[in-house]
Amino acid sequence: MTDISIRRLNASDSDFDSALAKLLAWEDSVDHQVNESVRHILHEVKTRGDAAVLEFTEKFDRLKVGTVAELEMGQDRLRRALEAIPQDQRVALEKAAERVRDYHERQNQTSWQYEDDDGTVLGQKVTPLDRAGLYVPGGKAAYPSSVLMNAIPAKVAGVGEVIMVVPTPDGVVNDMVLAAAAIAGVDRVFCVGGAQAVGALAYGTETIPAVDKIVGPGNIFVATAKREVFGTVGIDMIAGPSEILVICDGKTDPDWIAMDLFSQAEHDEQAQS
């Protein structure tokens, strides 16, 4: 059995601030290496398009194909995944989708205008984006919830086309993710991940179309890539590696606390709980 050592920090201790800062500090060398790697990948995708996407997909996901078109999954494959998953999982996905859609329909904004006393016309014009890119983790962990929570709001807003990218290391496909894409109405799915997928969505390649905004979580390489392409495209936020802090009064069920911590720690080895 593994011996687990828990380090305790007390906020009333005189060295608490420095101890906490040391615990949370990023290693600069790691951060620098990630930045350099991501910038190289993005430059290659921007300048070489499909060829670079194929090379990085083979290198990082161990998936070798002849063309990027072979990495696209058609709507029939999404429907087959929806039919293949257990019925209770399908019901859960459909119920979650219904709730997400109901919430965002209430949030949806509309255009409006009025004319003031001197004849000036004022108002707000709300126009949906033409195309949105959705990054969905599919490597060490897969999140069908990410599909629903990002694709459905886009559809409710009236986005013209939703393009999903999801890595499939060694060619292993997660049917729950594809089933969620079918339920959410995702238009196109490409089996590409990492910084190369973000670059493809941001700059466009011969096969993968450029989008107006990239949303969805990922590991440190994905998060760094989204930060780098911001300005060329919109992004939702820098999501990951995750951090979570649980504050409780000592009377909370420890199993609940542990699960809340695990819910974020599972995203990446560099997540901090």
C-alpha cells in the first residue's frame, strides 16, 4: 500500500504566505519549454497546414494516416456511437443536454434599438459567429460533458457551424464523446488534439476550416496554445491546468471534499488541488 503523506499548512502560522507560494510555484524551466514547444507547433501548422497536422498527430497520438480528411468523422459515425452506448448513459447525456439547452435559451440575447428625443437611433446588435471551434479532451481522460457545455450554447446562440477537435491516441475513440457530439448537433469532428489542433482551428488548413472562436478545456499545451492564438481568434478562457481550493468548516463529509478535489486534479498531472 502506498504511503501517502499529507502536508498541512496553517493560515495562522507566520510563514504561511511564503510556504503557500512555494507550494504553488511553477517551475520556470518547465513553463519555458512548454511555451517554446507550442510556438514551434503553431508556426508549423500556420505555415505548412495539413502536412504539419499529420506529422504532429503521428508524433503525439501515434496515429498515422495519409490525409487529414481521414481524421474526420462523419455524422454516421456519431450516430453509431449514440446507438452503441448503454441506454442509461444515453438517457443521462440527453437529460444533461436538455438542461444545458434550457439554461442557455433563457440566457440568449437579442438585438434591440430605440430612438431618443433628438432622433438618435441607439441599440444593440447581437450577431452569432459564423464558426466556432470546440476542443474536447480525449487522451488520458475524456469529457462528454465538455461537448454538451460548449456545443449546445453555440447552437442556441445561432452559430453557423461548430467544428469539434478531439485527440484519439493510438486510434482509440471514446463513444461517449462522439455520442455527445451527435446529441449536441456538432457539425464536423476531426480526430486531432494538442496545440496542433488549436493551431488548425485558429489559422485553418487545407482541410480544417478556420474558426472565429475556440472554446473548451485541455492540458497545459492546449491552454498555452489558446493563449498564443488569442487575437487571431477569440477564446473563452485559459482553462487548465486546473486549480481548486475547498473551504469547509470541519463538519463536511470528507468523501465529498475528496471528490471535489479529484474532479479538477484528474485533468492534468500539473493540476493543483
